[in-house]
Amino acid sequence: MELEKYTIPLTSRDLIYRYHKKSKVRQWTIGIFIFLGLVLFLPWTQNIKAKGDITTLYQEQRPQQINSPIPGKIVRWWVKEGDFVQKGDTILQISEIKEDYLDPNLVGRTRQQVEAKQGAIEFYERKARMSTLQIEVLQEAQKLKIEQLKNKLGQLKSKLTAEKAELVAIENELTLLTDQYERQKKMYAEGLVSQTQLQQRNASYQNALSKRIVAENKIAQTEQEILNNQIEQNGVEQEYLEKINKAEGDRLASMGSAVAGQGEKAKLENMATNYAIRNGMYIILAPQDGQIVQANKSGIGEILKDSESIAVIVPTKVNYAVEMFVKPVDLPLISNGQRVRFMFDGFPAIIFSGWPNNSYGTFGGKVVAVEQSIGTNGQFRVLVAEDPEDRPWPEELRIGSGAQGIALLKNVPIWYELWRNINGFPPDYYSSEPSTKTVKL
């Protein structure tokens, strides 16, 4: 009885070691290896991981500075930091500080100068027209005077012809009277005629000589008048030429003054227009819809320099994109139209890089530009726009926030990807199929 009291039951040992049960470890091990072997043949999407920032493809949609177009003094602020404005809304009002533009009626006075200069131009133009009329009158007077002298010259030439004909007649008569006088002298010497008859023939002969001398003097006088007429013609031409040249000089001087006045008038008009435009620069307007941030000036009465930054405006409407930075070794694997998956900062995501279709919280994009020059960080910049065929990007994105991109490459088995990584080989190079659809940004 005492031995039975101290005997230890063996049921607990049987329950722990279960010698009577058959082990299934071998089956489980074989099953796991078979499962892992099958997993090695599952497809795996090769990829390139790169970090980037949110940006936009359009320069006008990026944050931009609002600069003062002219130097001035702040008169009034119409907005404060954080306000949303529309294009054309007043942001700031400034006043003039340069002494050249302090006159409040500067534009009006400049336009008065323009009108005065226009009056001077019209005066010179009228003077030039009067000089032109004077030239025409002088040319007409010269023409009439020359015609008059030419007519007189014709008359003198006719007179000379008549006088020469008269001289010929006188010489013929003188020849006849000379013969008669010589015969009378012979007859008188022979006593055939009286002395009275000889004296009569001598008187007729002397009269003929006198007529010839008178006729020759008339011819000489007429020839002198013809010569004087020609000299007078030359004198008239020279006189009127001097008058015409003087009038032409006055006309050209007037035209030159008019042209110079036109130049001065254009300069004054330019100044008046510049002054009018400058007056419109005292009110600084919003260049586009957006939010005012980073105001660099405060208070009233502060001085602004030319082109000094006043504030920054962040556009309201933005077509977002991502700028990724890719290592040079991975650059040949990136091409336009290539698809990229993104994880944006602040948005939860569950990532299976090799199985992008099974990931959660990622957003799709397409490569639209690959820069050909390397950046200062030793990497190449790649711009990726929103994929229109994927779900839209969240509206809460802001320019400058971070993004992690996964560029999707070739589909390969898992065993190949493991072998590639063990050997340190890069992903397989491939050319993405050209997209026939236009990437909507």
C-alpha cells in the first residue's frame, strides 16, 4: 500500500513528448520549401527609387516675387500676409520720392510742351511751303525775263540783218557813184564837162561815203546791243539762280528745323507717355490669383528701391508635378512617358515596390522631361506630371513638399531579382513603349 501511495503517474510525460504521436515537421518543411520555390517564380517589377519635391511645369504657376517697379515710399497696405487675392487686386500703394517726378501736373505740362513744339513744327512747315512758292515764282520770273531778252535778241538780229542789207545797198550805190565821179574827173580834165557838174558828182560820192559810214556804225551798234543782250541774259540767269538758291536754302533750313522739331516732339511725347505710365505704377496690383506670403516690408513710410521685392504670391491654381533627382547610373533607365508611383509626404501609404498594383496610398505619374545636364547635387533632374489614367493627385499638395518616387521598370521573376541584387547588377535596361496619348498636365 505504501508503494502505491508514492508511485508517480506518467500521463504528463506522455502528454509533453507524445511519443505515441507521429511527427509532421518534415511535411511542413517540405511544404514551406515548395511554397518558397513557387514564390521565386512570381513576377516582380523592377524599379528605381528616387526622392523629389512638388513643383509645377509652368513657370507662371510657381511662387513669384512681387517687386516694386519704381522707387517709392509706402503709403498704404491693402492686404496682409495670408490673404488670398485675385488678379488685379491692389496690394500696395506707394508715392514718388524722386525730385524729377514730384510735380503733380507733370504729364499735363509735358503735353503742353508737345503742343508748343507742334506749333513750332507747323510754323517751319509753313515757312518751307512759302519758300517753295517763292522758288516757283522766281523760276517763273526768270523764265519770263529770259524769254523777254530772247525776244529782244531776235529783234536785234533782225535789225542787224536789215542794216547789213542796207549797207550792201549803200556800198553798191557808192561803187556806182565812184565810177561816175572818176569818169567826170577825166571828162573835166579833157574839158568835156563843166566844173559844176564835177562838183555835183563829188557831192553825191561824198554823201554815199557818209551813208556807208553811218550804216557801218549802225551795224556795230546793233552788234554791241546783241552782245549786251547776251551778257544781260547771263546776268539774269545768275541773279535768279542766286535768289533761287537762297530761297532753297531757306526751305531746307525750315524743313530741317521741322524735322528736328518732330524728333523733339516725339521725345516729349515719349516722356509724357512714360510719365503717364509711371503714374499708374504707384498702385501695385496682384499679377495673378494667389495667396500673399513673406511680406518683406512693413509699416508706412518705408522706402522701396527699384525692383525691390515686396512680397511673394503663391498661385491658387496649380498643375502639380514632381521633380525627381536620379543618379547618373540610373539615368539610361528613365525615358519620356515612363510610369512612376509616388508617396507624398503627409499621405499614408503601404508600399510593395515589386507589386505596385497591390500597393495602397500611392499615386501615378508619367515622365514628361529628362534634363540633359547634371545638377549641382551630382544627379539628373526628371520632371513627372500627373498620370491622367490614374487616380487624381490630392488637392492638399503644396509646392515644395516632399515626394518619394518609384520608377517602374521591367517585370522579372523574383529569383532573377534576387540573383541580380546578390551580384550587384543594375536593373535591366529597356525602352518603354511610346505612348500615343497626350500627357495631360
